[in-house]
Amino acid sequence: MLLDSPAMFRLAAALAMAPSAMAALDGSRYLWYNSPASRFEESLPIGNGRMGATIYGGGVDQVGLNEDSIWSGPYQYRPVPDGPEARPIANAMLLAGNISEANDYIMRSADHDSCS
């Protein structure tokens, strides 16, 4: 049998995975730009709510970083008080197409004044 040799087995496995590999390289899954960002408003923000960065692109990457503890003052633990309860309600509003209503609800639910 042809798959008896390890090299032939690897070749067969690679050919079997080729369609999924091509799908992963599909250009429609990526953002393409003609030039790097020249100002903050053009950069791509990434982050998780506590640590963030902005990607400017270009030949030499310029990355702006921001992290909670860099700023002066004591550490502030700021959980959203009604976050776990508010999320399914906001998701339902978004799925129903009520974008503005969901935004208003989220902004009311994420009021940090009461938890600082």
C-alpha cells in the first residue's frame, strides 16, 4: 500500500487538509489597507478592556499600548454591577435589531459611578 511510508502518509494528509488550509488563507477574512495609519483615529484598536493597543501598520510596526496600572493613582477594581444579568438582555435586544435601545441599556447598566 502507498501509505505504508511515513512520507507518503504525510503527503496524503497534507493534500486532504489543503481545502481547509486554502479557506484559512481566503483574502475575504482579512482587513487590507493601502497605507499605514498616520494618526490614532486611523489605527486598529485591540484589547480586552483592561489592556489595549492600537496597531498602526507599515514596514516598521508602531504599537501604542495602554494598561490600567500605568496611570497614576491606586488600583481601581471596577466590575460592572449588573453585568451578568444585563448581558442576555442586551444580546436579545441586539439580535432583535434594537441597536440604539441596546446601547442605551448597556450604558445604564455599565454605570461605574456606584462601584468606585
